[in-house]
Amino acid sequence: MRAGREQEQQQQQTVREEQKPSRAAEEAMPAEGTRMARLWEREVGRLPPKRFADAVMASEEFVHSLGIQQRLWNHKGAVNSISFNSSGSLLLSASDDETAVMWNLDEAASTLKFHTGHGNDVLDAQFMPLSDDRSIVTCGADAEVRHSQIQEGGCVPTNKLAGLRYMVTQLAVQPGSHTFFSCVEDGSVWRFDLRQKSPRKLFKCGAVRRFDYLSGETMKLYAIAVDPRNPSCFAVSGDDEYVRLYDTRKIDLERSKFGLPVEQFCPQHLVSSKKLGITGLAFSQTGELLASYRYDNIYLLSREHGLYSNDFDDIHSQKLPVPQTFKGHENKQAVKGVNFLGPNCDYVTSGSDRGHVFIWRKKDGELMRVMKGDKRIVNCVEQHPTEIVVASCGIDADVKIWTPGDNENSSPARFHEVCSFFSLRYYVFDMDCYVLLLHCLSSLV
């Protein structure tokens, strides 16, 4: 027995010696905490691919190394919305040319282009859950909400779910369901369930008079977003300075046609700023809320900034906490979205009227990067759900794909190719070859 254990220990020691990197490889190992160190950990199996991608996207190196890898062309007008499917294998874009396009990013090519049935600009397009990415909902400037179903062979019949008289500006899908919401320029919010024949009008968003008294007037709505932690809650914004948070379980239409929000948000210094409007909303994984103000800045709002929570009856007698502010971009023309970047929403990003993509650090609002993303206006920036990829769109008729690298003509594509090669499931990793890999990667990035 003892002899057997000794023999086994000797064999294990031999294996360890064989796997031990050479002196050259040890000297070439990157410093701990760097992007190259994370790559090395991934290649030797110490860091799973998802954790590797998260670690890179959470780093400031990621922000500073972003460059355009691909330009996706198949639209004939401005691109108004982009969205990834849940796995990130497909990207969906919608355009002024009344079409929607599905893109395969691995091949940098469109897999399907179809006419949505809209008679004017398509303002938003979203994949529906539980459909194997074959069910797509759209809304447009023609006041319609439509449903498209992709069939075998590429045929895409569409049907009108609602004609609402006024422009339908944005959609928000409830995760893991057949349900989505829409906001309309007449101030109305609608709930759609694809299992039911007709949509339901939830309420009209009333204009605010003296902070919390709803007047008989309505307001234009520009943005709607569902809280991923609590899908029964959603926020809307429009042609005034308030973000309104609603809970579908607490909407009482029998008492009033106007929905009463469970919370309202507005930075204190903007209360009663009638010239403002909010064009973009986004929830973080922890329920924080980004609001992009027209003619002003972007603000990060949480529960502590709620006007109801703070009993904010008199704006002159109570001082609210100041929300984190993100400055520098311009939001005066086309409707701008706003979004988080990073696995833990480490950064905030937005387009701008001058054709740039802006990225700020969330924790302190510091502007980290300004990148040229369009000849005139960037409207939307979206992050891939699992990989180190960002997409943007705007007035140009293309979609830009951003990955780590300096520009679209050099490192990003080759960096991706090298990393993909060394990510194969079955291979023999020779530590001496790691020296060569490091030299290759360092020349690319």
C-alpha cells in the first residue's frame, strides 16, 4: 500500500514538472491584474470565458481600447434602434426605410431583411422572449404597433396589433414573457400580450401641476423601460422634467384615466424647468435609473432621490440628495437613448448630437472616452449580453460594431481571431508557445 502511494505521488510530481512552464515562459508571463494576465488565465483554464469577458469589460482598459471593428450596411435610412437577442448571437436593427434587419455578428452579415409593414419610420424593434428569436415587435411614426413572425424559408408575415393615432415612440419588453409595453406621443401607455387578441390601454400620463396634482392635460412620452429586478414595474418619461415609476399591480383605472405613479424623480434644481424633456431611460441590474435630459445632463437616480419617498411637498423647504451627473454630450435634436456598460453597470454611455459616443465612469461621473460614431448624430448604444462587443447607430445608414482596438483597419479583428483560435475546446496548451502568443497579442493591441 505504501509503495503504491509513493509511486502515485511520484507520478503526480512528474506531471507537475512536465506542466511547469519554461524559464522563458515564466519571464513572459504578464503582470497580475493586466488584460494579458486575464487572457493567460483564460487560456490555461483558470478563468471561464464569461468571467474573462466580464473582467475585461469592467476594466478601464476596455473603455480606452474600443474601436470600430465593423460597419454593417443594409439600410437605406437612419437607424433608430438596435437590440441584441438574449444570447447575443443576433442583432436587430430598425430604420427610417421601414425595414428591420437581423445581423449575424460572427459573419458580419445580415441574415434577414424584411419590410415591417409600417408606412413610416420604424422607431423601435425588439425580440420577444419564448419565441426562439422568431417573434419581433415594432413601433413607428405611423402610430402603429406591429408583430412580425419569421417562418421557415425566411418569409415574414406581419400583422397590426394596434393603430394609436399618434406616434408610438418606444417599446419595453417584460423579460421571460409574452408581454410588452409601448409609450405614445399622446401620453398613453399600452400593454400588449401576444396571447390575447387586443392590447390594453393602461392610462394616460398626466401633466404635473404643483408637483403631485395631476391636471387635465397630457404630455408627450418619449421613453419607457422595465425594471429587470421587478418586471411589473416600469418607468416612463417625456416632455417634462419628471421620471414616473409605475407598478402594474397598483394601477387603478376606475378612479381616474390618469395613472398615479408609485414614485417620481427629478433632480431638485430641475423641478419646474418647463423647457426640459427626458428622451432616454435605462435601469441597472440593481434598480438604479438613468435619465437623459434634453438641453441638460444625464442623471443617475435611485430610491433616495424619489420625490414621494422624501415627502417633497415644498421644493423650497427640503434639500434632496444630489444624483450622480454625467456631463459633456449634447441632447437637443433627435431622441437620444442612454445605457449602462460593463457586467456590473460600471459605466454610462450615450450618443450625442455631434456624432460621438460618450462613456463615463458611473461611480464618480468622470468622462472616460469620446469616440466618433456617426457623421451627424448617434442615437443608441447597446452592449452585447456576454461578449466584449458594443453596437451603436444613428443618422448614418449603418450599424457600428465596437471591440477592443484602435481603429477599424487594424487590431480588433485580428485580436478577435487570435483569441478565438486559442479558445478552442480541445487543444494541447504548450507553455513555451505562450511566449509566441504574448508577442502576437502585444503587437495587435
